[in-house]
Amino acid sequence: MPKAQRTRLDEETSRIDEYSEPPDPSERLKQLEHELKEHNSHIARLQKQAGALQTDITDLQTTVKQVEASVTTYGGALKDLHNRLHALHYFNEQKSKMIHAAIGEKKGEIDELIKNFDIEIVRMEERSSELREALNTAQRESDEAAQSQAERQKEYDELNNFQQTLSSNLGDLETLRGQITQADDKTDVATMYFLMSEFHKISAQTKIIPQHQLSVELRQKLGELEAAKEYARAKSAALSNAQADHTNQETALKTKQANRRTTLLADVQKKFPVPPASSVPGALTQPETGTASQGSGSPASAAISTPPAASTTPGSTASQQK
């Protein structure tokens, strides 16, 4: 490019730069305000996360102290726990031999009592499970019925408010008509295009129906609503019954489980009452001091000696039992 031509091009570029519109400070202000809003939002999220993290730290600090205290307390009681368990194992070993030798034919009948009682508990557990499933079904059906009632209510309300909605739409269309006319006067085609698209959308949703049609449709929607209400009431009542049945069954089951030992012991003692003390040939239950009662020499009157001392090492109980 010739030098003179380059000079003219530079001069024209300089003139263009000279007459370019300066940046609008209001736009820069909006940009800075937007950036500040984003930063503040980010800071708020970080503060919320920091608060949640601090709560977790505080909770964990408390838990760590609880764990340390539990471990320390357990360590201090470990020797005593080993000794108690060892004594109970020794008691079981010695007493079981005595009882099995003395129980005789009563064993079968007692085992039958226990078996029948536990079978009844299993049956009650199965029934409780069935009632829980029935409760879940009743809850689901009641929720669905309530949802259906809400939908029918909404449909009825919308139709019952048909005139108000129609008047509102007509008013909106009239407002848009005025705005479109004003934009037309200003030859503002872009504004007219947008407002007309809104006009078309609302116009498509605005219909006038005959009075008789409104009457028929209202009665139909009202009938559907009343049917939905009746169905929801029935399902709600069924749910209440299912809840009561399940609660009663659970209460009976927990009571039977909690009273298992007491009930069975009473049944055993009723079936096999203890004879008067003078007629007992030998004492079955020995004093816990470890001394034997002087009986007739039957297996049931065998003395239980004091158990050997338990080792303080963790596996000592098992080794002594062997």
C-alpha cells in the first residue's frame, strides 16, 4: 500500500476513534452491582457451609469425648465383668447337670409349654406384619383419595369462577389492545410483535360458553367432587381402622414378649406345684454360699462348690470352661 494511502487510512481511523460514543457509566455501574451481588451470594453460601461445618465439628468433639469416656469406663470394669461372667458360666455348668438329672419326665411337658408359647408369639408377629402391610396399603389409598378430592375441588372451583376468569381475560386483552395501538402510533414494530404474541396466547384461552352448558358442567363437576369426597372419607375411615388394628396387635405382641418369662414360669409352677418342704427328699436349689444341703443323696442334691477364681486375661473364661 502506498505511503499516502496509508496516511489517509490512519487519519480516517483517528477521526472514527475521535467520534466513537464513550462508554455509558450506568452500564458499568450495573456490571459492578451484579458482580457485587454474585460475590455477596457466594459469601453467604460459604458462611452457611462454615456454620454447618462448625456444628459438625462441635458434635464430633463431644462424640470423641464420649467414646474416650466409654472406653475408659469399660476398661476399669473389665476385670469385674470377667469375674462375674466366669461365675455365671460355672454356675450354669454345675446347676445344669443337677437339674437335668432331676427333671425326669417333666422335661417334655415343660418344653411343650415353651414351644407352644413361642409358636403363638411367631403367629402374632406374622399377624402384625400382615396388619402393617394392610396399614401401608390403607395409607396409600387414603393419600390417593385425598389427592383426587383436591383435583376435583380445583376443577369445580375453576368452573365455578368461570365468569370472573373470563372477565379478567377480557380486561387483559383490552389492555393489550391499547398498548398495541400506542406502539403502532410510534411505529414500534418490535413492541407490537411481542404484545401481539401475548394477545394471541390469552385470546386462545378465552372462550364464552352458553349458560346452559355452564349449568350442566357445573352440576357434573359438583357430582364428581361429592363422589371424591365420599370416597376420601371412606378411605380415611379405613385408614383409621387399620391404624387401630395394627396398634392393638403391636401392643398385644409386645406385652406377650415382655411377659414371656413370667407367664411361662407361672404355667410351669401351676402344672408342677412344689410339694410341702417336709415331703421333699432332698433340696434341689443349693445356697449360693457354695455349701451343700444335707439331702438324701439324690443327683439333685449334689453340692456346687465355689468356682475357681477367674483369670483377668480376656480368654480366661473360655479356657476354664473347657
